[in-house]
Amino acid sequence: QVQLVESGGGLVQAGGSLRLSCAASGSRFSIYAMGWYRQAPGKQRELVAVITSGGSTNYADSVKGRFTISRDNAKNTVYLQMNSLKPEDTAAYYCNAHRGVGAYEYDYWGQGTQVTVSS
């Protein structure tokens, strides 16, 4: 079992920056792929960025070059550095921990943190 708590959201002007943090409790954080997702009002939840247990990263096209995901396994924490924010980045941001496949697949979610970018 993994519990995830996000922090760092808030209100920022377009062009500004925020850093989201997701603190994980429970065992074996390092074996999980960690991801950030977001959901804007009236839209489906979408993947923003993911970092594997080995440190490989992948980003949505809409955030490439602006957002950076990283993890600190010693602190059981994953981060999302968001630069050059745009109003369309406004959403609730959720942290996800994932491991395994099929019958042995595990997914955990945080409660979300709101990011609002004003124009």
C-alpha cells in the first residue's frame, strides 16, 4: 500500500513557475513508476509526465521543454517543476504510483493539488 500527498499548487501568472511535490509513504517507493496527471474542468484526466523506477522520463507534448519530472528515492518524493506556465495548464494535478501488470498491477493516487494560471 502506498499513500500519496501532493503539495505545491497555487495561483501563478502566465510565464511563472511552480514546483509540485508528491510525498509517498509505505514501502518500496523506488520500485514504482511515478507519474503526474492533470484534469481540467469538463475534461478527461491526462498524463503530464512519468518517471520510471530506473529514472527514464516521458512527457506530454504540451509540456515538453517546460516541465521536468524528477524523483528522490531517499525522500520518497517525486517532483514536477513547471516553468513558463500557460493558462491552459490550469487543472487539478494528481500524483500516481504504478507497478506491475495484469493481475499484479497496482495503482495509487493522491488527492490532487490545484494549479491555476492567470493570463
